[in-house]
Amino acid sequence: MHDNRSLVEHRLKRVLEERITPAIYPESVPLTGSIWVAPGEPVPVAEGLAAPREPVAVGDRWGAPWGTSWLTVAGTVPAEWAGKTVEAIIDLGFDKNMPGFQCEGLVYRPDGSPVKGLNPRNQWVRVADRAAGGEDVLLHVEAASNPVILDYHPFLPTLLGEKETAGDEPQYRLEKLELAVFDETVWNLVADLEVLGELMAELPEDSARRYEIVRAVERALDAVDLQNVNATAAAARERLAEVLAKPAVPSAHQISAVGHAHIDSAWLWPLRETVRKVARTTANMTNLLDSEPEFIYTMSQAAQYDFIKTHRPEVYEKVKKAVADGRFVPAGGMWVESDTNMPGSEAMARQFVHGKRFFLDEFGVENDEAWLPDTFGFAGGLPQIIKAAGSKWLLTQKISWSQVNKFPHHTFLWEGIDGTRIFTHFPPIDTYNCSMKGSEIAHAARNFKDKGRASVSLAPTGWGDGGGGTTREMVAKARRMKDLEGSAKVAWEKPADFFAKAEAEYKNPPVWVGELYLELHRATLTSQAGTKQGNRRSEQLLREAELWAATAAVRNAFEYPYAALDRIWKTVLLHQFHDILPGSSIAWVHREAEKTYAAVADELDKVIRDALAALAGEGDREVVFNSAPHGRWATPAGGARIAAEPDARVAPTAREGGGFVLDNGVVRAEIDGRGLLVSVVDIENGRETVAPGSPANLLQIHPDFPNMWDAWDVDEFYRNTVTDLTEVDELKALSGGVQVSRSFGASRVVQQLSLAPGSRRLDISTEVDWHETEKFLKLAFPLDVHADRYASETQFGHIFRPTHTNTSWEAAKFEACNHKFVHFEEPGWGVALVSASTYGHDVTRTVRADGGTTTTARISLLRAPRFPDPETDQGKHYFHHSLVPGASIGDAVREGYALPTNRRAVEGGERDVTPLFTIDDDAVVASAIKLADDRSGDVILRVYESHGGRASARVTPGFGFSGFEICDLLERPITREGVSVATDNDGLRLDLRPFQLVTLRFARTTGSEA
């Protein structure tokens, strides 16, 4: 037989596009349109519906950037359409290739009830299943003219990301306002042919099944009268029925389809627009659930549910009903799909506390899975946090974006730094916006790395980011692939059902130990320094506010600000979303974040001041409060002392050959005439910290123009060109240290180096007035340390990374994350580099001519990408770092917490303030001391082992208590299995494994304020 396969395939493509698909709507009549442009920001629905309209017609331009237009369409169903299915087609000027990145609409009925969203792949609104003929149609559309930021030529700088600079030029043109007859038979024929055509293209060319499909498609196309598709569609479908009915082979891969719309809580749009994106998408999905009984939709991010609950209650009511019916599934149990590298220990814990609690309170749903398809890598402390929140599974997809190394598993156990293992799945479909294309389904089956041991994977299905979610076409295609020869089997399932099935099937999955590092988007650890500093400051203030408010509540009957703290935590958690905290959003988002963080700081400062005033009492003595988890400033952790030692600094002396010396008898630091550190000696150990011939505290600048994803990426070649900033404008002694001023390009840096009496800690404050473009600023510390690995703090502990690049996996980690410290150690001696607000860093090593090893740690300070915010990081920034020679890992932990903000001095009375808890082992760190969220008055203590070894600590409450419980992060009692704890007179004896996290709940006795 002659092979005409290619001929049939090309024929199918053209006939589908030019004849069959257009016949889905064989008859149409125009709708009339009218419009009202809302001034300024979006208005309430009632106001938009009632506003006066002006005529608008197809072809008219509309929609200034970030504007809102209320469009009304009206018409009458022709009498001759009686009995037919009728839909309104409203094309606002969509580009079908950009779902989620352009204009969108939400359709309302005249009574204000929402119908569904309008999106590039979802332009229809059902008017009647069986029209009577002659009925009037009236619909209103709240249309958002969001500008296209990420265009066909991506990453070009644009002013459209800030409302004040975006201009008012209309962005879109109305393309279609019609009433049309919907031919369901033709629509089903399109689905038949698309599924078979896409499957055919994925089968081997010599496959019998491929040729079987070719012949069936050829017969179907022969049955179609191209001048009368609607009359012949049924006959064409009959010729496809047999080939569509053939079942899949028993060993076929099984795909659990999950209706999904990944909606970034902010990115190329502001937070306020996310509210409407969520409303449009959820309206779409509840509408689809009504018509597709097998379909199941899932949505994560409790904050997004809260958005529509607060701002679109009419949409939220539909969501609540669908959740109650078990069809709309809350997933993930987090407040937002946050970044997981940079949030601090408590913040990462509270993502689950507030997310899971919202779903429990609103829907009675307990999430067993964490759902993070798009997060830029996963810190090694996360498995323990997931487990401590009462969950046990994790889903993500982003690791498939890694540039160098292909991750070896799709289903596996992920082991965190403490040994906790979480059953984890990476969908092999390699997208969180699956559209049910045959190529996607075939890729998932071929790509699945656990074949022979497992047979199931998950496919998040739907257009995200305002693209409207799952479409009826996707549901139709999935229905055909439920059991189809040559294809993987597709069935709609809830995430929990998938995980239960996958876990039951895969009894002994492989184990991955340590962080899940994404070999991409490394620059998100540095971009938008102001946002990152706002986050770190907010986390610190929340810790302080909870500690002092709880202490004052127990000691002085202070009114604990439950509601305010709950609200502020949710605000801070929202801004940890994986495009806000990472610095990859438009200017509007980061401008608003700056204002939000300032307001958060003001409110928390007031809570802290009020609590400290209640604790200090009346008087004019200085009372020093220490919120750090270790004793400091002659003050116990979590307590206060009268007239504690002043926060003094050592005066500099002249250095021979130029420059200055700071010497407190513990550390001797030499700053040369260039303002560079050329020596930092640990006097007690007689050990030099700085590598010979390589000055420290060296500012270095690189060109920074990655191949893609400007705000997200730094590519390794940036290191090929570097400029050391050694020229000094001014070097001078101050009463408390040394000041160094430099200028470069259009920027200026002023640094102050200081040393406190008796301290190992050399403090370095850096003020940068930054006006560079596409540059990367680093602060380098070449250390005379021979170490093949180093420690970076992460949530509830630290992770070790290699200093060498033996393998491609190690070489790919050329930029990494730390929280408050990195630590380098030879046996018996180490050095810590402590950060108050930066996250990104790199570590390299060289062997000198003298045989010694130089290990260089470089802190990432600032970048200047131009997309999506062309003014990223421009302006003044303040950084604080400390170099701590002779530091053990315990010293690194202690110094990391010893931030200047932890010390507060207020005027007060004659009494000290005793801590709520005393812990006799510095390795056991209190990450949170607070009152229980249920307002019972119980006191919560959360601790973790911070050194990476075993610890035995006596925990002594400073108040009377009648009992205690071991709790999960949501403060619910759990079994004591795995926790070694026993009562010990008036306290507890707690034995912890390395990095173990434990939450304790204490019931106070009456009169326990003493």
C-alpha cells in the first residue's frame, strides 16, 4: 500500500482550521454594545452596573493600561433559532496565544450575579440550552485592560508596569460582539479529530495504531461536506467511533488530571488585579463544574480565597457551594504559594498555620499536601515544616526548569535536614498549565522516570494567571483519553486521591536528601533589595511583638493583640509570594510592598513599645530588653535588666603604613589606606582570618545581562568580568569605628566598620546610593580557611554545601541562599559571616602558591535588571554584615540572632523582667514565644535544635502552669512519639535530635503572673 499518511495529516490540519472549527457557530447576529470607563481604580460591582453607558462598536479601541471598562451587550435571539443552543461571543481583542497576560473580563447578569470569565481561550457565554426564540439578551462585562508586559519579544524594558508611567493610550480593539448558534455535534467532531490527530503524531511512524487512526481520520474527512459541515458532522463522527472506542493497553501510564489555574498572587500585575483574576477564574470554574459532572477543580493559596471572600462575595458563595459538593478542592494548605528559600523559620511555619486554618475554618478541609508548582527551589528545612503542620505530601513542577542537571525522579521521598521524609511528586508532564494536548500527554508517559515501579502521575490542567483555568475543550479531550489505545489513561482526580494512590503503589521510592535546588532564577535571591529588607524586618518585628506582648500579658495583664497580629502575619505572608519576595514583579508591586512594609513596621513598633512600657513600669532608669533567643548585653534571652551595659564601640588607632586598626583584645582588625580589610586576627587563637594577599570587605561589580528572565536570572558568565572597587574617596576615623567612602559609575558607597568591647564580631554597615544599570554588586571576604563544605542557615537549622565544583550538580550552585549566616570551619577553628537582610551569596575556593587554601565568600548586595521593573533597586540601600573569626557553628547561630533590633532600651522602674522561658542549652533556640491563637491564654513555645547535633535542655517556664502538650504548628495536641520530653520539677527536660523542631503548649495556672 502506498503511504499517504503525511497527506492525511496535512489535510486534517487545514480542514479543521478552515472548515470544521468555524462551523461550530454556523449562524450569528450582532449584539449592540455600550461602555463606561471607570475613573481610577476598579469600582464595586453595583456601581459599575449602574453607571451610564456610551455606544461602542466592534472595531472601536478601548482600555487604557490598568483601566476598567464596563461593557454592556444587548440583543434578541432570532425566532428561527427556537430549540437551538445559543451563546454570546465576546472578543475583547484577545490574542489567543497569551492567556493570562492581557485583557480579561467577568460577565454579570443584570441582577449582579456573576456568570463566567472571558479570556483568550474562553470567549463564550451560554445564553440558552434550548432557545425559545425572541428572548432578549442583556449581559454586563467588567473588562480589565491589563497591558501586555511579557510580549512576543520578551524581557524588553517597559514603563507599563507602573500605572503612573503607563500612559492612557487604548490597548485593545473590540473584535466580536455576537449571538451565535452553538452546534454541539461539530464541537464534538473537533474534539474527536484533535485528540486523534494529536495522538497520531505521537505514535511511532511504523505503528499499526498510527495507521489505524490515519485511515479512520481519512474516512471521517471524506464524510464531511466542506460546504455543509453541520449537516455531515454526525456522519463523520460515526466513522471515528470505532477507533475512539479501542481501550488502552493494561500497562498504559495513568494520569490524574487536576483542574487548575496557577494564579500568581502578583507578578506582571498588582495585587488588586489578582483579586479580579481569581474572581474571573473561579467564576469560570464553578460554571464549568455545573456542566461537566466528571470534572474536578483545585485551587491553592488561602489568601486568594480570602480575596474573593472579601471583595467578590457573590463569586465566593459559588465557590463555597462547589467546595461543599466536593468538586472544587482547596489544595496546598498555605496562605500563598510562597518562595521557600528566603522566608524565615517562623514565616515558613506560619504559611501553613494560616493557610490550613483558613481552609479548616471556612470549609472543614484538612490538607495533607503542600502544593507549590512554581516556586523557585526548596529549602532543606521544608519537609519538617510540612510534617509539623500535619501534612505529608508535596507537589511541585518547577525543578524541571533546571538548566544543567535533569532531576532523576518524578516520585520520591524528600528528606530534609532533620531526617523528615515527605512523599513528593514532580509531574512528568513538565507544565502546570496542561491543556490536554496529545503531545503533553505523550511527553508525560515517556518522561516518567519511575516506570516499572510506579505508573501514575499528575497533570495540573488549565490556563493560569487569569487565563481562565480549565476549558470545556480540555474536559472533552480528557474524556476521550480516559481509556484510549495508544494514549496514557486520563481521569479527573482530587490531589489527595492521586497522592494516596501513588503512595500505595510505590512502596519503596528513592530518597533525595537535602535542598531541592533550582538551577535557574538564582538572582531572585538579590533583586529588589528593599522588598527583601522589608520582609526580614517584618519577620523580626513579628517575633518581637509576639514575645513582648505575651510576656506583658502574663506579667501585667496586657491585652494581647490577637487580631492585629493575625492580620499582620497574613500581610507579611502574602508578600512572600514567589514573585514578590523574589523581586520578579512589576514596579507597581514593589512600590506598594515598600509602603506596606513601612505600615507594618509602624504598627508592630507600637505593639512592642506598648508591651515594653507595661513591662518596664514607671521610672527613669534605663531598662534594656533582649528579644534574641540567647543572653546578650548582660540581659537574658527574652528578658530585661536595669542599667545593662551600654552598646559601646572601640575607638580606632592609626595603622602603620596608612589606615586604621580596631582592637578590643579579642579581635584585631586592620583597615589599610584603601579602606580594605587586610587582617582580622582572632587574638585568643592567634589565627588570621583574611587570606594573604586578598583584601576583605572588597566591593566588586560585574556586568549583569542574563540570556533571559532579567530580574530572575544571573548566568554564570557574569563572573568572567569583574571590577574591584578599591579607589577610596575618603577614609576617616570616627569615635566608634572607621568610615570608608567610595564612588563608582553614578553610585556612591559609605561603609562603617566597628568593634564592640569584648566581642568577636566585626560589624560592617554599608550604605549604597545605587544608580547603575545591568550591574551586579558583591561584597567579598577571602578567608584563610581550608574547607570542602560550608554551612548556610535555612529554616530551623542549616544546610551544608560544597565549596568545590567536582560535579555538574555542585558547579550549578554558583549562587545560593542563606538566612542569617554562612559558616566555614577547619577542625578546631571557624569563621562566620552574618547578614541582617541579604540572602544571595557565592563561595569559591583556590589554592595559593604557599599551599594554603583561600575560601572566598561573597555577599550579593544589589542588581539592576530592567525587566519587569526598569528602575529595579535604584536609590539608597542600607546593609549590615558581621565577620566573626573564631566562631563555632553555635557562635554563628548566636551572632545571627544578635541583630541591633533585638536590643531595645526604654525608661522604666526598678525591677528586672524575667523571661517567660529559660532554656539552659544555647543549641536549643526559641523561634517563637506567644499566646495560643485560640485566645485560651495558653502560652506557646516553639524550639529547635540549631547546631546540627543532639541537645538536652531544661526548659523552665517563668510562670505557673498546670500542664503542657506537644503540638503541631496549628497548636493542636499530637502524640509525643519521636519527642523526648519529661517533667523536671518546675520545668521540662527536652532531648532533641539534630535540627528537631518541637512546639510546646503550656496551660497557665491562676495567678501565674509572678
